[in-house]
Amino acid sequence: MNIKVLEKAHIIREKKTEYVMREKEVLRILGSSCQYFVRLYWTFQDTERLYFVLTYAKNGELLKQIEKHECFNIECTRYYTAELILALEYLHTKGIVHRDLKPENVLFDDNWHILITDFGSAKIVKEDTEKCDNDSDTNFRRRRNSFVGTAQFVSPEMLTDTSSSYASDLWALGCIIYQMVSGLMPFRGPSEYLIFQKILNLEYEYPEGFDKVAKDLVEKLLVIVPDKRLGITDVKPYTSLREHELFKGLNWENMGPPPKISDFCDNISENIIPDHLEPGLDEEKVSRLQLDLLPPASTPSRKKVST
């Protein structure tokens, strides 16, 4: 398990209460019904901090693996794209738009399956909260424009007055596929403004040797008009994505174990889970976690805060 620590003073100062509460609610909705998302086991707090006890992602971020190996072979790209599609199918049937899907927010568990995380910017689609959600869209676009490192995955509609939708996650999926195949982000530039202009103008190109089948899928996802993206109008989500040539012959009901990214994958994790820790928490384990895993108050520590 992993403990995400949030400083209350930082949350209040940066006006991030909305994001923290939304992440907690999304994790509550997702529960443990789908293997492709981090699970929230427990929350607790003290006078200064909030603590989220989450699934431990032993093998780190998708981004780190892309950077380490420069790019994925087509077998790995196909497998992890399929897992992302299954995850989005489930997420969207639950009425949730992630809105910040990117390689940093896709983690690997100890068996090299994906775990999607970071739902602070998510949108919960409900008719009775439509006004609230529209306000959140405005705040989200403002937040997006001020954060370096996220701009490359923003969909065109999130840069205009149009509300985000499930199609926004499909745009991000196209960007992730492009990055897995090439090691590069499709929309690049020296500033966020120039990146946004490239996104709005659909200005990107493929490096030499880019797999033709993967290219076809990317082009059907990186479409300016949200309703034209592959899969978004399917009566049964996401049939047309599953039927794409990239997944020819894939058994969606049993995809088998993940292919190795490299021969070193099994040994790259630097973190070890203590043998005495088991999944799930009761009151006794919560108390032990506070004693065993939290540093003394007098000891400086690195804390992960909401972004």
C-alpha cells in the first residue's frame, strides 16, 4: 500500500479542497470492482495532514518506462492500449471523465498491469450537478493553462468554451499511444501557448518508422470534433476501438500476462513491501501504519501533495 499525504494548509492556500474531495468521491465510486484503477483502502487525518491509503504501484509510472526504453515495441503498445481501453470503458460507464489522463497518471502494479490514478481533476457526470460540473470545467481549463507538463495532453474542446466529455479521454488515449510508439509527445513546443495552438490546428507529424497500424488508430482518436473520435458514438462502448486492426486476434476476455518491456522489468523497482503488511486495513492496522510508516514530527520528510 502507498500513503498519499496532503498538507491541509496547502490545500486551503491553493484552494484545492474541491479537487481533494472529488478524488475521494471518484475512488469511492470505483471501489475495487475494476483492476485497472488504484484502490482507496482508507483515509485518516491529523491536525495538519490528510492521508489517503492507496494501492501500491510497485513498478512506477508508464512515463518512466517510456523514458527508460525510449519507446515500446508494438506488442507492448497493443497490450497496454487494450488495458487502457478496458479501463476507460469501465470509467465511462460509471459516469466519470478522467480529464487528466497521461503517462504520469498510469502506473504499473507488481504484475505489470496498469493502474490509473490521480482523479482530482475528474468530472462526475450527473444531470443534477450539471451547473457545478460546468463551473468545474472553467476552473479546470484555468488550472491546465498554468501547469507545465500537462499541456501536451489537453483535448481541443478543453481549450475552448466547450465542456469536456468522455471523448476528451479518448483524445488523451491517442496521445499516449503516440508516445508509447515513438517515445515522443505528438504536440510539442517551447511554450504552452504554442503547444495549444498546435493542438487546435491538429499540427503534428509522425517520426520515420512509426507503425502504420498504430498510426491509423492515433489518427482516428486525434480528431478535432469530439463526436468524430473512434468509439465515442458506439452503442456498446467501445466496440469500434476493440475491432481496430491493432487488436486483431486479441482475446479481450483473457489477454494473458503482460509482455515484458525488457529483460530488466522484474528487477527495476527500488521499493520493497514489508512482508508483514497485507491488503486492507482495520483500526489496528491504521494505528500501526501511523506508527510504522509516518515519520516523527521532528523529522523533515518529503510529502506528496495534490497538484
